Amino acid sequence: MTVYLPIAEMTVHALLILGMGCAVGFLSGLFGVGGGFLMTPLLIFIGIPPAVAVGTQSNQLVAASVSGVLAHWRRGNVDVKLGLVMLGGSTVGTIGGVLLFGLLQRLGQIDLVINLSYVFFLGLISSLMLVESLRSMLRRRARKGGGGKLHNHTLLHGLPMKMRFPRSRLYVSALLPFGIGFLGGVLVAIMGIGGGFFLVPAMIYLLGMPATLVAGTSLFQIIFSTGIATFLHAYQNHTVDILLAILLLAGGVLGAQFGTRASGRLPSDQSRLLLALLVAGVCVKLAIDLFSTPPTPFGIEILNHVMVVGT
Amino acid sequence: MPGRAATFAQAAAALMAVLAVLAGRIDPARAQPLVFDLSDHLIAISTAFTGTEVVAFGALDEASDVVIVVMGPPRRVVVRRAEPIAGVWVNRESLTFVDVPTFYGVATNRPIEEIASVTALERHGIGLEHLQLQPEDGTEADPDTVEAFRQALIEDMQRRGVFGVDIGQVAFLGDRLFRTTISFPANVPTGQFQVSAYVFRDGTMLTAQTSPLVVSKIGLGAEIYWFAQVHAAAYGVIAIVIAVVAGWLAGVVFRR
């Protein structure tokens, strides 16, 4: 069954898109991540224009994070106050990111920047996760009870504008969650991802937030940042394909259910190790593309009618 | 009424003239060296569009060669060349071409090089290698660079399947009647196309005729595209609402 995507302006097999949504949904259910970092490259790989892939993916992520946050909300695992401070940062970051996206598009450097950011962030996160999960696996084997301080006092705790977050039992500078949100917002706009793979470790390691609240709070914040990104991509760049988003969504919802069920049988440190390897794999693939000689050094872009008023 | 009487008189005179011509000449087609049309002047792209075919047909007054050229709506096209910087391929030089047809296909009744000389083809811009592609005004690039970028543009459009497409062959029924089936791929660009028929005899172009063809989206796809362009803000809001509702439904239905 083929479907014509009105904004991407191409015909695709509906089953292929559903299947991709399902596969990525499975992984995101299994590992508890959004899966945007897998979906955006996949969409580009099957020929969706990168700008449409990023815009549509942000739309799909709104749905994914709404359904994801519900479960956390019921259990009370969302720190709304902290989430709102992060949201402030991510709103600024998303708006700036979408403007930057448009500028880079005109300069013809958007594909390069998307790829470079992927390689950088995926490389950074996967190596951090790899080290962390290996260490915790070793620790589990050694069965050493962990003592230590509640959290380490670093330079970050010297920042001004301290704020109390009772739900998370934190007393930190508001600039910290604001800054994390800001960077997350830029990632949403440029990379078409929710940014969970960046937000979650940042909230755990930089903020020292309780692990139980991290997933729910980051998802809560991602709903809004991906929503803003969707609106801006639709409004400024006309790059949100509703039909494509619906197909991805349908597959993703289904896949996520199986993924969540499967995740119950996988110890968390092993699942983190697998996720780290998966992220590292995508990173290596993109890095190879970046450095390998392309089949042709040329690339073309067909411009739409642009009404130029005056000169 | 005098007006109507006059019109009737004129029509009668015209009819008499036509009859006189027909009586005098046994072959009426001789009056016109080329008659040419398309089976369809509108290609409608619906959500299930997977490509389509249009028949181009016509009649000649004498046995000749026919070249049919299909050109998509013109657009500006940016060509960029990447160079390795510290091992990473980065786009550096760019050149913008104006009035680039977004679709280009040629059909002939025999190999084009047998029909006309290179000079003749070049003069009329027939065939991919003779296609006129001009960089925009104020371009300072030297001719070699322009040629390299031009070549890259053509190759890229060929890879996309919209340039140099094998749109079919011109078939003759007898000496005078010709037809060809033009196939359009699923990714055919939208807009105003020009389908031209050129008549060559002994390497010289005798006449040419152009017929318009509109490729347009219809149905749900067209509505969505139009809405996304014209009411971009509302479209963005609707996209978000759909996603929120779908996500909420999924979360409720598959309650963990």
C-alpha cells in the first residue's frame, strides 16, 4: 500500500513507515528513550528530505512524550517546578535553534551541522553510558554496598539564583536546569530528537536529581519543547508532514508496547549497556559517512518559488 | 435582427471557403504541417499516485522525423561542491542556476543523432547535453567551473529520475500519424509543463508546436499541502493537537 506524503512530496510504502515506527518504538519502549536519534537518520536514509525528517520527527515526538509521561504522572514521578524552569530554557533554545536551522539551510551547511551534532552528542553520551554501565555491572558482581556522599559539591553548585525544588529535594541554581533545558531545546530544533538521551544523564549527573523523577520530568519538558519546535518548523519552514507523522506514530505506539514488556526481563545495567552500544553504532556509522569520500562532491537543492519583494 | 444576419452570412462564407479548400486539395492535412496534442492536459496527483502516462499524438503533412520534448516547470537550483576540510566533507563553492526545468525528457522516432546535426540540436536546446542552463546574473565563476557545476546538476537530476528519463519512443502509424506514450514517475514535480513536438526533415527543423500540461496535486494531499502553505500557523497547531490526542489515547489504551 503506497501513500503520497504531501509535504515531503514523495510516495512511500505505508508498511515500510509503519514498520520503521514499530521497530524504533520497540527500542524506545525497551530502553525508555525517545528514539528520535534513530528515526531521523532512518527517515533521511529512505529519502525523506532532511528538513522534513527533522520537522516531522518533532511532531511525532509530541505524541510519544505525551503517552510516555502519562504513566510517570500517575505515579507522581514528575517534578513540575523543575520541569517548568527547564522549559523556560528549552523554549529559548528551541526558538534559537529553529532560527539557526533556517540560516544554516540557506548557507547549505545544515546537513553537515546535523551530522556533526549527531556524531558529537551520540559519541559523548554512548561513551559515558558505556563506562557507567560497565562500572555498575562490575559493582553488582562485587556486591559492594555503596556508601559515599549524597551528591558531590562541584563548581556548578556555586552558581547564583539558587532555587528550592522540594519534589526533587534539590537546592540548586535555577541557571542549571535552565541551561540544560536550553541545550535540550537547541537539540530538538536542529537534530529532530526529543533530547532525552542528553537530558536524562545531564539531570542525573549535573543536577543530582533522584533517578525516579528524571524520566517523567524530562518527558514532561520534552512535550513542550517538541511542540514549540513543531509549530516553528510548520510555520517558518513548512516542513511538518502530518501524514508521515501519523504513520510513524501508529507504528511507534504499537512497538513501544512490546518494547516496554520486553524491558521487564532485562536488568537495567544490561539494558543501558545495549543502549550504549546501539548509540555508539549509530555514531560510528555517521562518523564514517562524514569522513568518507562521497560518490560525488556535488549536491543540489531545488529552490521553491520565493517571492522577492524589492531588491 | 441585422447583427445576427450578418454573423450568419459570415459563417456561411467561412464554410464556403473551407469547402472550397477541401475540394481543391485532396489532402487537408497539407494545409498544416503539424497537428499535435496530448490525451490529457492535467495530471492529478492523489495520495495513491505512483506515476502515470500521457499520450502525445499528432499528424504531419509529409513523412518526417518527430522529436518530443517534455519540460517541467522552471526553478532556481543551487549546486554546491564539497571539499574535505580536516577529513570532513564540507560544502564550499556554490552556484545558482536559473530557469532549470524540473523535469526533462525526450522521445524520438529514431536515434536523435540520426535526425539532426549537433549544431541544430544545440540551437534548439534539444537533448540533455544541449540543454540551456544559465547561472544567475553576476556569477563570477570561470566557464570551466560553470560547466562542471552544470554537469553535476544534470547528473543529480538524472539520479532523481527526473532528467533524461526514458519517456518512450515516437511510433508512426503510416507516414503521417505519430504517437508516443510519455511516462511520468511518482516523483514528478508539480506545476506547468511544456510538451513540444519538433518536426525535422533532412536534419532541418521545419516546425514546432507546444502543448501545455499541468501537474497538480488533488484530494487530501493537495488540501494538506495547500493548508500547510497558506495557513501555516493553524497547520502547526493542528499537527500538535493531533499528536497530543494520539499520544494521550495511546497512553490510556495501553495503560501499564
